[in-house]
Amino acid sequence: MADRYPLVEQRQFGRAGKRAGFLSRRPARADDELPRLAPHQVRVFRVGDEYIEDHGQLGPQHDTVVAASSVSVVDRSAGVPVVVEMSIPSAEAGDFTLRTTFHCTVTDARAVVRDGVTDVEALLLGYLRGVPGLVEEGGDLMITDTAMVRRRIDARLTAYQEMQPVQVSGLHALPNEVRVLTPEEYAAHVRAAEEARRQREKERFEEEMARQRAQAEAEMARQRAETEAKMALMQEQHRQELEKLQLSYERDSRAKGQEHELYLQAQKNLFDRTQVTEILQILGDNPLAADALANQRGEIAADKIAERMRADHDRHTEELERKETAAWDQQRFRLERGDRIRDSHNQDRRADEAAQRAEAALQADREREDTRMLRAEQRDWREKVLKVEHDLKRQAIARGHGDSSHVEVDSLIKVTEAQFAPQALERAEQVKVERADRLAEDDDVLDADTDSKEGDDTTDDLGPGLMEENA
């Protein structure tokens, strides 16, 4: 009989812990909670009332694995031999031993897990005992007639298999071999089976011991690693605390040292200020007295004092010369500035007089031109009037008006003058307007020239400092 068939392993799950993810802690199973699979095995998870088959594709973080309450490993190998033994009475005191080998194949792993098919041998033994007349096949035969008993049982079992196949949840079982053993053969078989069982138990025990040893070594390694990590953490914490205490001590020591140094410096500054105050009260603002005090203390030599006195005398002399030079320069600047202002006023006056003379000459020229133009227009007008008068007289004489009656030719001439007089007056007014416009334009030009000259004069009136600022 196959060992642990068809359910190879079954495990119950508790609540899944939050292990997966670094930023988001999601529920997940541990890797060692999921049983490993051989190529011919499958896992069946129970989630509530449902059974879900897995071929090793679902990981520890899958929702089905997290929600499952148990998992079972099912062997789906084809034609797994399962041996079933039962006793058949004989005509003598001993019994025959019937050994029937069934070839089993799992067809529905979920049904196997759901119905709890754990002992296939017991189910198949029940099937054999349910075969009608199977146990009476050797009642009339001697213990040595094992061949006859085997043929009878094989024929009956084959016939019954065709009418009533083996029915096991999720399994397909087919009887493949039938053997009938004598008591001696059965005893030898039992001894061999017991020896094989003991060997399997020994191997299983050795495997279990090896697994437990590996688990113990892994646990010891884990505990050793945790202990080393804790020791390293404690050492690091101790080192950090020591560094913190050392830094605190150094900081406090430096602070106290700085306070002491500041106190000494304050005392020294107070003493220096007292000494300086007393020295200033004694010496006053006399630098020669200060040099003499320095010479007395040995801080400066006599030649240095003499050199400083000479340098002070030279500096005083240079200062006096500079002030005198500045006073002379200021006086000269004032005189030059007065001269420039007078020259500027004279130039302005001469320019104004020249402009007035030019304007008077231009005005006279314009009046003469206007008079000339007016006289020319009056002369033209008189010529036109005389020509019209001559034409009218000639036309009147040609028409014979002067033969029979007297024609007032003068009245016709006055009418003609009345017609041409408005035109002459309008032309005279136009000439006056044009002359006024020309005078206004000339005045604007003269004003612009005058303003530019006044700006130049203002610039000349500024002193050296104001000229530089204006630049």
C-alpha cells in the first residue's frame, strides 16, 4: 500500500500576519507555512465552504492563501498501487489470504479533500467484503489449492467490477492483480511487510530527526544572529551614549573655559580703561605728552619722538599753505566769475541791439516791399480801369450812342470801378496778413536765438563746483 495516499499532508492555518511590503503592510502568509509540492502533487485550499485547487502558482500574498483556513496536498499520480488483504476460510483449519492490488488515480482532488479520503485501503477492503459470495470461494478446498481459489476469486471480482465499479470520492480504482497466499506465505509476507514498515519508520524517524536538527540549528542560528544583533545594537547604543556624554562634558568644559576667559578679559579691559582714563586726565589732548609717556615706558625711542615732531610741524605747515592756496583760488575764481558775468551781459546787450537793428531793417524792407507791391497793384488796377473805360467809350461810339443822345460814360466807369474795387481791397488785406505772418515767424527765430544765448550765459555764471555737478 502506498504510504499517505492520496492525502500526502494537511495543515491548518491561523490568522495571517502583516508581513508583506515596506511602505504598506499587507496580510500575507510566511513562506514556510505553505507545503512544498512534487511535480505530481497539487494543493487544495479551503476558503469557507469552497475548495480551491492550486498547482503551485499561488504565493503567500495571494488573497486565497491569506483567507484559507487549511491546505491539503493531494497525490495525483496515475495508477498508484494500493494492496488490500483479507482472509478467506478453507476446508481445513487454516485460512487463505487474499491480496488484491488496485491501481488508483485521483480524478478530483477537491472531492478527495472535501470527503476526507485518508484511508483508501479501508474503503477498498469494504468494497471487497461487499462482493457477494467472495468469502465462500475457498470453503470446500484444501489449503494447498491456492490456484483454484485465485481463479474463482478473480472471475467473481471481474464480474462484480463490471456490474458495480469501485466508488471512492475523487478516485478511480481498478483491481489489477489477485493473489491467494497460504498461511506460511502470508507469514513470510507479514514478516517482510513488517521489516519494510520498520525500515520506513526508521527512515521517517531519521528524516524527522534530521528535519528537527536542521530546525534546531536554524533556530540556534537565528537566536545567535538575534543575540549578535542585540549585542551590536547595545554596543552601538553604548558608544552613542559615551559619545554624547563626552560631547556634553567637552561642551560644558569649553563653556566654563570661555566664561573664565571672558571674565579675565573683562577684568583686563576694566583695568585698561581705568589706566587710559587716568592717562587722558593727566595728558589731555597733547600728543607730545603722550609721546613723552611712551618714551618713559620704553615703548618709543627719542629719535622717533623727534621724527614725529618734525612730521607734525611739516603737516601743520602744509595745512596752512593749503588753506592759503584755497583762499587765493577762491578769490581768483570770484574775480574771474565777475568778469565772465560782465562779459556775458555786454555780449547779450550787443546781441540784443544787433537783433533790434536787424529786425528794424527787416521791417523796413518788408514795408517797402509791401508798398511797392501795393503801388504796382494800384497801377495795374488803374490801367485796367482806363482800359475798361476806353473799351466802353469805343463800344458806345461804335454803337452810335453819342450821335442822337448824350450817354453818361462816367456813370458806366463808376459802375466798373464798383465792380473792381472789392477785389483790390481784398488783395490789399491779403498782403497785410502775409506781412504780419512773416513778422511773427522772424520774432520766433529771434526768441529762440536769445534763449540759447541766455542758456550759455547761465552756464558761464556757475562756479567750478556747480559746473562739475552740472556736467
